[in-house]
Amino acid sequence: MKILSATDIYKWEQATMASQHLAPATLMERAADALSQAIQQYVGERQASFVILCGFGNNGGDGLAVGRMLSLAGHTVKIYLLEHTSYSTENKINQQRLHEMGIPISSLSPKSILEFPTKSILIDALFGYGLSRPMDEHWKPLLHQINTASNPILSVDIPSGLFADRPTPADVPIVQAHITYTFACPKLSLLCPKYAIFTGNFQVLDIGLDKNIENTLSTRYLYTQKEDVQIIASPLSKFSHKGTYGHTYIVGGHYGSIGAIILASKAALRTGCGLVTAYIPACGYSILQSVFPEAQVQTDPLETHISMFPENITDYQAVGIGMGMGTHQDTAGALRKLLEWFRLKPKTPALLFDADAINILAKNPDWHALIPPNSILTPHPKELERLIGSWQEDFEKIEKVRDWSHRHEQIVVIKGANTAIVLPDGTVHFNSTGNPGMATGGSGDVLSGIITSLLAQGHTAVDAALLGVYLHGLAGDIAALSIHEKSITATDIITHLSGAWQHLQNPHV
């Protein structure tokens, strides 16, 4: 799914109305109907009470229309409309429809003092994606009342005050939604960690915009969904054997951190590669052989940390390096020799660098040019900061990663909510699966094992990153159906990878 700018969304809407011969008010009615259905699904079978805050533009028109629909469905609605000298045409149409039904509209201004019934649900339809300037100081009292209320807040399209596709200045008032129902496609701001406090969870509502027109609109941002990765996932072959699906090589661990390699190795095998070999310090041999007998194990000459890489490393289809590895100077030296050795080889395994491998690279910027092209790096936020430097806000972060990825021809997986995969050509894919319970120790090691396994199975680096991140998040989501998010462990994610594959390859789910 494309993530479009505010300008292109407007073009898409206008072109759709022309191609489908729709009046603007008809498209608004379609959007309000989708919104009404989503809200009623949220409240369930009960009769609910809503307070709807509407602006003077088309976002306010959506709020007025959905108020009418919720009222017709038997819910109690209290509708407020911002005082203004000029309302959009569609806004005025929906004001008239409410008047004809005898549904009152109360006046609203930034100075209004509001009382929200205890069990009511607030619907924020003040300003939409077309907001062109920040909401200034005189809006703060009203938004403070909204944000400090104990009521759930549902925002229409985007929380009021938040820009859709560019940084919103600090300290400006923004509605803090619990859920955002956004039309047609995600807005870039909904995917930025900095704005999570305002956007809550978001849901994309299909309002029937013309897909052929969407295909003509270009963007560097995409939102990965099930249908996007289903075409990547390949079924098993009847006559396959353990050599068919590749041999994954997992490298890392140091004294006290062998668990990271166990998690990565288990995840790799559970993801479907035929064989897994772990290369670890000698201190981890008995541990790994005991808890994960399916893995083959090779050990470094040293007991506590990695000091070298074996010459046969190029015999494997894919190598994942760095999980729990530590940054000892012997380990760093070994990584430097490996990178130099790879440059002399006509062909190298598909490579993934994680955790301490990234930390070592971050300390040695002159080594970045040695990384084989189209390798995958999977940093968490602090590792990313060490690698590319600090940033002030999420848009700047994405641009800095895009620049680094392009200069060094690498794929960077920015781990976190809506994990972002940045490609060397500047394309950014945001993931749609996962939940906060996955922010737990070892979750990143599991992701590294999953992606490295997919590389070993013959997927391209881009496809392995996209499919691996999606599977990882989906396994976490399936785990959360039976385990509270607070209790999810990295092992739970591995356990539910089978369910993730079943869901992904089931066309009826």
C-alpha cells in the first residue's frame, strides 16, 4: 500500500470523483459510512454516547455526516461545530441534513468550556490532512480539555493539529487520539514514533478511491501488508530435502550472552531453512548443544569471545553476524579481516549484521565501505544513532538513513513500532504487523535469525527483509492472542512462527 503526501491524496480524491462521476458530497458520504461502520465495530452491540467536535472544512463535514449516521443507528450524539465565517460546501450540506433531522448543532470556539459525559466517546473531526499551518496558542485550552478528559478519543483521518507528511513543530497543541481512522492510505506522520502519543493505533478505511489513479502516483514510502508478502512466500516442494532450503550460519555470542545465538538459531530453523550452524566462543558449546540439538555447532579457539572467522564461512548461503557478540578488540579485528577477505572473493554469502557487529561498524566509519553491497543491517534505535549520528525528529532520521543506505548500497532495517526497511534506492517500507509486547530482550535476535534463514532459502535481500519483518511481527501478534502483551518473550515469538506461516499462506484469512 502506498503512503502518499497530502498533495497526492487530494489529487487522488479529485481524479476519483471525475472518473466515477461523483459529487464531493457523495464521496464524503462514502467516507462517513466507512467511518461509521468502523466506530460501531469499536463500540460493539451496546448503545453508545458520542461527543463529536467538528471543524469548518471537510474533516468537520465528515464528523457531521458520521454524527447523523450514528444517530440513525440508535446512538446518542452531541455535535459541536466550530464558529467560522466560511464553511466548505460539503460541510454546509451536512449541517443542513442534521437540521432537517432535528439533530441540534452546538457552537464551538477555542475558548469553549466543555463537559464530556463520563461514558461518552469523543470524536475529533476538527482538522484533517489538509492542515497547512500549526494550531497556535489560542487552541491550547480547548485541546487541553480534550486530552485530559478520561473519555476515549477517536480521530477522523489524522489527529487535529498534526501535519500529515512533514514535521509538526514542537509544543503546538495536538489531539491525543486513542484510535485514528484514516482514509484511503496511511499518512506518514502516523508511522513516526515521535507522534505515537497523538496517533494511538490507526486503522486504514477503504473509501473506494480509484486504484488505477493511485497507480499513477509515485511515492518513496510504502506500507507492507499481507498481500504484499504473500507473493514473496514460496510453498514447500514435494520432493525437497534438508539441502533444498539452504544452510544458515549464525555467528555471535560471548561469555554471558550465548542466549542470543540460541534464539537466532532457533528462529532461523523455525522459519524454514534446512540446516543451521552456530559459530560461538568455546564457552557456549555445551549450552547450545544441550538446549538446541537441531543445530550444528562450531567454536572459536577462545573460550570467552570470538577472535576469528573460519575460512569455510563462504560455503554457506547466508550468514548472520553480531547477536550477543560483544565488542572486544579481538572480535572487532576479526570482523575487519572478514570484511577485507570478502572484498577479495568473487562471491560472498548473503549477509546480515546485527547488534554488536553494528556497534563495531559504528566505531569504525572507514569500514563502512567494506561491507558487501546489499547486506542487511538491523539496528535498534541506539545502535542506529551510533551508526549514522543523532537526529532531532523522525523525518530527519529517515533522511539520514536513506542517505547512508544509498551511499553504502545497504539495506537498513530500523527496528521498532512499524519497523522501517530503507533500501539503497531511497524507498522506505513500513511494516504493518507487531505490537508493544515485542519490545523485549531477544526479540531482535529472533528477527535476525528469521531474515538470515530467508536469505539462506534463496530470497533476495529485499524480499528477505520485507518478509522477515512481517513474519516476526505477525508471530508476535498471534502470540498476543493467547499471551498478554506484557508477558510476551522472544521464545514466544519463535513458538508462534508456525502460526504466522499458516496465517500468511491461508488465502481465506
